[in-house]
Amino acid sequence: MIIEAILKINPNAEVSVSGNDINTVQWHNGTTPISKADIQAQLPIVEFDMAMEDLRAKRNKLLADTDYLALSDNTMSAEMTTYRQSLRDITNGLTTVADVEAVVFPTKPAS
């Protein structure tokens, strides 16, 4: 997660870290070092981004599982339409990792 935080500050940074220990950051090929405080300030943002990425992956899988129902030769039930819209809206208003962890996915209706 430390490397991700560094890359948020400097996407071109060339750096290595042993484990996830901020005290082992090594800067390579002339990369200007970033202060530990600046790196640590990015960690909550990286953690949130990673949580959102996981949530979106789960959501996208659930949507993909019902995509066949949205084909033009099918008539989707109102319940399925609502379910799929609820999945699309599931990330709205989330601002913290706790918000993401508290998400409850809607129950898939019978097709």
C-alpha cells in the first residue's frame, strides 16, 4: 500500500519497499524522495480506493451474471430492473472504508 501511496503523489516514481514498512523505502534512478508524512497522508486515500475497487469488482460480477436478461430479445422483470439499478447505484455516496464495508448487496430476484 505504501508504493500505491507514493505513486498517487508521483506516478513516475521508481521506488522499492521491503514488506509494507515505510522505513524501508528506497528511491531509484533519481526519483525525488517524498516525505514520510506525505506518504502517510495518502494511505487512507489508497485504502479507500482499494476498498472501492473490490466493491466495484463484486458489483460488476453480479451485473455480468444478469446481463443476458438485458438482451434485446428478453423482457426484464421490474424486480430485475430494480435489482440491476440498485447494483449500479451501490457506490453512490460512499466516502470512507467503513461505508464500503457496510454495503449490503441487494438480493437477486428470481429471473
